[in-house]
Amino acid sequence: MADLTWLQVSVVIFLLACVLVGTLPVINTALQFLTLPVHAFRNHYSRAKPYHPNIAVLIPAWNEGMVIGPAIERILQLEYPAERLRVFVIDDASTDDTPEIVAAKSQAYPGRVNHLRRDVGGEGKAHTLNHGLDVVLADDWTEAVLIMDADVIFAKDSLRKLSRHLADEKVGAVTAYIAEGSRDRNYLTRFIGVEYVISQLSSRRAQNVQGAIACLAGGAQLHSRANLEAIGGRIPSGTLAEDTMTTFEGQLKGRRMVFEPHAVVYAEEPRTIDALWKQRLRWARGNVQLTSIYRRLWFRPSRVHNLGSFVFGLSWFTILLLPAFMLLAALALLTLLLLHSDIAEVVFRFMWIFAACVYLFSIVYSVQLDSRVGWRSWREAILFPGLGALILMAIALFPWLFVSIVTLLGGALTDQTRFVWSVIFYLWGPISMLGVWLARAIEHLPGGHFFAGLLLYVFGYGSLLCAITVDSYVKEWRHADAAWIKTEKIGRVDS
């Protein structure tokens, strides 16, 4: 850079800073996984002990006839004192055979299974749960409340592993590890299984260490009565992320949230990109809404909670703004290429080598946390960032591969072709998001399921989540309909 003018140097430094900011998500991932080993020493187990409070199990149900019966049976078979467990199914004006199934269970288990019928439904999960909370919190018998989904299956020892943390009065709620448990798996459910290992077994362990939990899993969260009463005895409504808002409110009241990685709950997950898109769009829009609701919270440390810490804020915003960071890094690299290709190449290599190191470490560390997922989804674990990203990592590590790939594709390596390929490489992040958008578009066409899966392997599951996040930006900006859309479940869980 010795031959550059002061203005040119300033521009280059600015662009390098943009690339650095754009790589914040990778930096955050590295920090998270470096934190993970600390969980072996800094956790809540020293303050946990066998504890069996009276638990009211709330199951919101709308047209859950295919799954509600087995869900009730499995809850009643848990390794937990029978006299301390009562099930309340909040029937959200179901139009299928849900009422009949629950009524039959109530007769079979009098006093242990209770049917709460809402005459008017469709207001959302939070309103449904609040109907049940009004009932169970009015009874002094209730000492804790388990909120679960109708389709999930709890491992037999999971509830007692959750409840032991409530022995510490400072703990307000405990959440379990939601594992993908479909018996008829396909490429998408296997990707989701890998995602859950990364986002729960890894990320939430790190959050345990940091002292701030982003979200109690909506399908498995155990609250103390005191925690629910502290937040008004209600699940906050008005957003599409009621579980996250509940998590925040409990911590703002000074109570600790705990992730219990050894309490396993199996869930049925979407089998098509379109179904997953609709589910995650609701989650992403909810997070966008909460970011605004808690705008006075971010990066403002407090003695009461750790939600305002720099580490938690960095984690939250690198996920929320991941597409923006990706676009920023791509545009900065492209501008460097146009101005100073030599500098751009060095930066590109450094960025992707760093990404490769973090990817290898994080994937290897994550899959060994759940060997079941590691064995069943090894292909999806390897291709989680996409084949295209893996090729870029390889080229960054071994530059001679670039020439080999271009030659293999039948092209001559001229200055023009080198420039064209460099543009594609530098813009791979935005290109990959367009690729998964195309995958969703063609999925419903004849043969589209195969080609959609192929595109997902090429462009990466992470790019799919980024594209959904972009869609959430657009939907919130346009104030699109924010009705709570139920994910269809048909009872495919195999624990």
C-alpha cells in the first residue's frame, strides 16, 4: 500500500473495516465455541438437587387429534411422582376429534387429565396458554407449570432432570434440549437435527455460562409458580415470539433461566422448505419485533440480569442481522476487487480460512454432543454451510485449486475469467440466499423436491435461514399480516 495516496489508503482501511464488521457472525461463533468448555465448570448443577414440585402440564391444542393421545400417555409415564403431575389440555376450539380423545383420557385418568375447552379459538398460542394459566394458577396445588407442545415426546427421565434446577429459588424456568425426532427423516429434517445441536446443545450451553438465555424452547419449558406470578401470571401476547418474550421478562425480574442439555424432548419438524419457511418466518419476525420492544435493553449492563451485556447483545444481533453482515462483507470485498485486486485476494483468503477453521471446530464439537445426530446426519453436518462455501474454503486454503477447478470446467484462466470468477466468489453470500429462494420456488413443481434438496446442499442450510430472515425484514417493514400460523404435525415422532 506504499504507492497509494492518503485518500486511497483511507478508502482501503474503511473497506477492510467493513469486511471485519461483516465477519462478526463468524467471530461470535468462534467466541461461543471457545466458551463451551467452560460449561463443564460453570453451570447450575452444584445448586440443583432432587426436587419434585406439583407440576401442572399445559398443552395448547388445536386440531391435534393425530398426536394428542400419545402425548398425554407419554407424559403420564414419565419418571415423576404420579400424584404430583396433572395434565391440562387447552383445546383451542378444535374442529377435529381432539375433544373426544382428551375426554376419553380424562375418563381414563380422572383428576390427572383435564380438558379445558375454549369456545373461540384462533387467537394464538399465548392466548390459549393464558386460558390454562388462569385455571392452574388459581389452584394453590400448582407449584410449577410445564408448557409443552402437543406433538413432542419427553424422554422418561427428562422432567425430573428439569425440575431439579427449580430447587434453587433463584431459578425461574428451565428449558430442555429439543431434538429432531421424526422417524421418516429426509434431507431437511436431518439438516434441522444438525441445526438444533448447534443452536441448543452448543449455543445454550454457552448462554448458561454467560448467564443469559435468549429463549426457552416453546415446546418444553418448566416455570416455577413464582416466576409466572412475577411476570403477571400471563404469557406475553402481541408478538410472534411469546416464548422469547417470556424468557426475557423472567430474567428482567431477576430470575435465572437454565438450559438443561440432558433433558431430551423429541419433536416433529417440517419436511418441506416451504413449511419450514413459514415456521421460521414467524420466529424471525418475532425476534425483529422483540428487538424493537427491548430497544432500551441492548448493550446496557445491569446488576439484575445479563441481557444487556455486550456478549449477549453481540450474539443476538449477529444472528438477527446476519444477512446484512453477509451483504456488507460481500460488497466491501467486491469494491476492493475493483480498486485493488491484490488486497482483495489477501482479504478474501484470510476471511475464508478463518471461516473454515471456525466451521471445522464448531461442527466437530457440536456433533459429538449428540452422537445420534452425528451418525444419522453426517452428510448434512459436512454440507451445513453448503458445497459452494466448502469449495471457497478449500480455495482459500489451497489457492492452486482455483486453477484446477476452472480448468476442470473447461475454461481458460485469462484475466477476464479470473475477474468473473472472483466476482462470483466474493458475492457468494448473497448468491447463496437467492439460490435457496429458488429452491423454495421450485419445490412444489414436478420433480421439484429433488432439485430443491440439491440446491440446499449446494447453497447451504445457513443460507436458507438467512433468506428467511431477509423475508422477515420485508414482512415487518410492510406490516404484513402477523397471524399466528400453526405448523402442521401428524405424529411422526420416533424417540
